[in-house]
Amino acid sequence: MRRYAVLVVGILVALGCARLGLWQLDRLSQRRAQNRLYQTRLELPVLALPSAIDSLPLDSLGWRRVVAHGVYDFEREVVVVGRSVQGTPAVYVVTPLILAGGRGVLVERGWVYSPDARAVELSALRESDTAEVEGVLLQPALSRRFEIANSSWPVFVPSDDPAVLAPLYPYPLLEVVLRRTGPAGGSAGELRPISLPELSEGPHLSYAVQWFSFAVIALVGSAILYRRTSPRRGSDA
């Protein structure tokens, strides 16, 4: 009976590993479809803010190229801490741009070197208040909610998620962030453009190969154990 139990356990383990491998392949397919969608959106005509916000659904704005006209609110800036750019400790400088109609959008103006990935001299990074910003709209990834230690400006946060930061502002914020890709207006000190997120396929394929390998190992291993525990024939005795 124990001989067959070895086979049963091996088959069950192999089936579980194979199921996980198929799940990773499904995740890979979803990631590829998402990347194609984002790449297609990047190739669409440039939208103008704020008019595009009123004419298109929010979930269709991610990865769209836009040009926004407004006035920077330098008194209510956000510093995204703990960033690393090509191995360099850095912070992201995020400034709300007040659009026509009174709504604001958080603009990721750029990154700057910071020895502790926190300290930054914002006054040296200011530019013209009235701005025309070229960039790409990004929808913040789902992340853990965080608490803001104090409401004095600037605020230092691990993420510029508008859903978390909106209560700090006296005007409504759009639920997307604008990552600037065009040139800065006026003097912006040492600000450097923040690259767009890489449209990679992630580790799903390698994970799938691993799970399928585990499935094969479980089958082969259980078969070997089954043969080794087989009863010997009477002639051998």
C-alpha cells in the first residue's frame, strides 16, 4: 500500500506544480496584453488637459501622452523619498499644477540626487509658475496606504498616490499623476527626467519553467521510489 501512496503523492504534487505553472503563463499573457495596450496608448495623439479629463473615462487615461497648461503650486510640493535611479540615492520632486477650472494634477517634475534619499533643497529647483507641461499620465499602482506624519509643506512620502494626498489640498486632485517628459520651464536646478516604467514581461516565464520542472521532478522521483520499494520475486529470495 505504501508503494502506491508514493505514486499518489507524487502525482498530486506534480498536478499542483503544473497548475501553478499554468497560472504563471496566464499572468505572462496578461502582462503582455497590458504592455501592448500601454504601447498603443503611447502612440495615440497627444491629449490636452484639462479638456481630455471631461471627455474620456479615467481608466483610459493611463499611459496617454498629454500637454497640460496651468500654474504650479510650489507652496504645496511633495517629495517622494527612498528612490534609487541607476543605483543613485534620489528623491522625486512632485508639484501640483492647477489647471483651468480649479482642479490640480500632481506633476512628477523630475528626480534629484540626495545622499540620504530624503534631503533636498526645493527652492533651488523652482521654475516659472505658469507652465506648459508635456508628459505621460500614469495611474498609481495599488500600494499599501501610508500615514503622513504632519501636514506642513513640503510633505515627505513614499508614494505620490493622489488618493492619499488629496485630503491635504484645498482643491480637487486628478486621480492620475503626470510624469513630465518634456523640458523644464525656466530654471529647474539639477532636476532630471524620470524614466517611464519599463514595459517588461516580469519573471512569470521563469517562474512557470520552475514550476513545470518541479512537476517533472515529482513524477520522476515518485516513480523511482515506487520501483525501489517493489517486492522482490521469490527466485531472488
